[in-house]
Amino acid sequence: MSILSPALLGAVGLVLLASAAGHLRSPAALRHGLDAQGVVPQVARRAVSLLLGPVETVLGVAAILAAVTGPRPALALWAGLPSAALFAVLALYLTAVLRSTAGRPVPCACGLGEAPVGPSTVLRAAFLGAMAALGGATAGGWSPGTAPHEELIVALAAALVLAVATALLPAARAVPAATLHVRTVDLGGPR
């Protein structure tokens, strides 16, 4: 297995599990977000809020297993491609939310914090989809001349960094406006 596949699938798995934890802990928060977004039909919101967490859990566990169990291309594809599809649908959905809300801030309800829907949430979903697809597609044999456990350790460390960076992308952009203004102090000197 190249180092790329476990790193990408591990990162995707960690983000999926973190999101699933948020959705399983509070399906009402997801439903509130869906209500505020107004794109999912009213009759489907309850089902989405109850099913998304378990789906994310299954895909997250599969991605982590594919990352840590060695060269199993079938498992990597099974974990990577449905995860990529989920994130592609999410990116398209969030794009529809942006259009329908016309700039009005609405909660992302992504299970990863309180960031509102914005271009960075769409970018995060698209980026995670690409990571999942690439992680599933690049699974193969171990690189010649390296011990599999050494590659795996490096790959999982990279996965952790990728997962944290990707999960925090919208939150990093949501810097309060008050911190962006420079305050000047008049020290009473000559003008």
C-alpha cells in the first residue's frame, strides 16, 4: 500500500467519526440545521437527522479499517468510494443551501462545530470527497524496501494532521470581526 491511501482514508475516517459523534449525540441539532437551511423537504428532515450519524459511523469505521489493515484494495474501494459519494452529495447540498439562503447565515450542522454554511464548508466537503476517492483508488501493495509498519505509522500520523486541518477549515475562517480591526493608541506625541 502506498503511504497515500492509508493517510487519506485515515483522515476521512477520522472526520467522518467526529461528524458522526456530533450527529449521534444531538440529532436535534442536525434537524434544527436542516430546518434553518430549508433545502431538505420537511417530511425527510427527521429521517436524515436520524440516519446520517449511523451512515457516517459505518463509513468512518470502514475507512479507518482500510487505513490500518494493510494492502486490501477491495476494502479501500468499499470505504473510499461511498465516502466520496457522500461528500460529493454534501458539497452539492451545501452549494444549494448557499444559493437558497442568499447570504443569510445558517448553521452548517455538519457535526464538526458551529461554523455557518459558507464557501469553506463547500470546499471542505469537496476536499474530503477527493481525499476519499483518491484514498480508495491508490490502495495497492507496500512500497519496496520499506517495512509496512513504518509506512503505516507515517501514514496514520499524516491522517491525523489532515483530519484536524480539514475539520477545522470552516472554523479557521470564522474569525470574529472584532479581532480583525487594529486598534491605535494615541501616545500624545507630535503630529
